[in-house]
Amino acid sequence: MKTEVTKLLGIEYPIIQGGMAWVAEYHLAAGVSNAGGLGLIGAASAPAEWVREQIREAKKLTDKPFGVNIMLMNPEADAIAQVIVDEGVKVVTTGAGNPSKYMDMWKAAGVKVIPVVASVAMAKLMERGGADAVVAEGMESGGHIGSTTTMALVPQVADAVSIPVIAAGGIADGRGMAAAFMLGAEAVQIGTRFVVASECIVHENYKQQLVKAKDIDSAVTGMSTGHPVRSIRNKMTKEYLRMEKEGADFMELEKLTLGSLRKAVVEGDVVNGTIMAGQIAGLVSEIRPAKVIVETMFEEADKLLGRKLEA
């Protein structure tokens, strides 16, 4: 399937895996890349040497393009930015900040830079700064979210910039993919659906919570603090929302969630941990290999778009 994004990144299908903290490590990234999409290693708050090791391990499993997602608030962001160059990574997605300070270095090394944005203003800023594409992520997504829905955000960003737009948030199957293309996107970024990929190393308890989830099972915490996060409802989210309603300050709420994502992903504590997931968790009903997820999405989208796309 040829689009501006597949040509830009040298991939077969316009499907990118989200760079999810504690979830997007080398097994999943390699699996998605081998399936014809673009896998991502999520640097999150990890140290630079961990990212270097992940990149090297991914290269052992795939010879296809893959990338790194860097959270620019990471204290080791400078070192990670250099690791990306040193290890020959050709694609980087960015979040939680402006990547302008690294742009010249990455461009000189041939790195394609794709910031994640939640507004038209940020998309325009990233284009002026030299971004090769942007991910327009709607509030339906899991984890840290913006305030605009995917349906409203994507076409406005597509109209505002001349670089390719990748749609994210609330997309889990070929229907969502086809809709994203109709809104002006050239690719989609998928998070929640890949959490239950066979290659994903998250705890089985976490995967089962997503498989069992219904349409109303996500909650957004942190609206009062300016740091909203979408996850599956559990004891922790109920307590957080109660404290938030009663006016708890930011530090009190932070204590409640400190280390909670790791609890869920690594330890399988789905009662007190944070089970980050998007609103489409109700569409996720089984664990499948990344290859099956990618190819099924493409086939569904192909039929819905009403034309035989070049594969």
C-alpha cells in the first residue's frame, strides 16, 4: 500500500506502532516491522544505555526499518538523542516537548523526525521546525491525552500542514484505518491493539484486562492537574478520581500513581496499577501475532476504501 508515509519510511503498510512506555520494547517493535509496519521502541523515562541495548536487540530480530519514540521530558533525552544517531536509527517520534534542539543533528544523520501533536498550532510549529511528518493524536487514545477527538483533529491538521499526517487515537481495525484516510491521513498509529499482540511482553493479566474490556471501561484521571491520562477503570482509578474530586493536590495524586504503570505491565497488578488503554479497548477481543493484526487491518481497509491498493 503506497502512501506518502510508506515512501518516507520505506515500509510496506502505513501502520505505525505506538511508542508506549514499558510496553514498546524490542520484541514488539521487531514484530511489527517484520509484519510490514513500523515498530517503535519506547524510550519513555528509561536511561540511554537501555535504549541502546533495545536498538541492538531489535536489529537481531529484524532487518526492516524501525524507530524510537523519545519523551523529551526524560532527563536523559540529550543522551538518547545521541544514541539514536550513533546506532543508525532512521526514524524517531517525539512527545512531551519540542524536538527542535535535536533537529539539526538528526537531519544530518538522515533521521526522519515525526512529532506527536494534539493541536493544529503544534503541528504547524513542528512543520516549521523541519519535521518530516506529524502524528495527530486524538483524546480517544490511551495514556497521556489531549483535548480534541481524532475525528475533529486529523482533518484540521491535514488542512494546516503540507507534510504527511499520521492519525492516532481510537483506531483498532480496518474501519478506523479507512476512516483516517478519508480524514486526510497518510498512515495510522496503533497503540492499544498492539498491546495484545503475541510479541508484546506485557503481563498476561494486563492483556486479559484489555481483551475483557467494554466500551465504557476507560477512565481519564488527572483532568484537574493538566496531565490527563486514559486507562482502564480499576481500584486505583476510582481512588484517584475520588481524591481529585475532593481537591487533592498534584503531589498527593502523583504519589498514588508513582510506579503504577510498571506494576501493571511488569508485575501484573491490574488492581492498583495503571492499565493504559484507549477507548477502542472494547474492540480488542483476542491475542494475535503482529503480522495478523497488520495484514487484517490492511485487508479490511482495502475493501472499505473500494479500490485495490498496490500491496
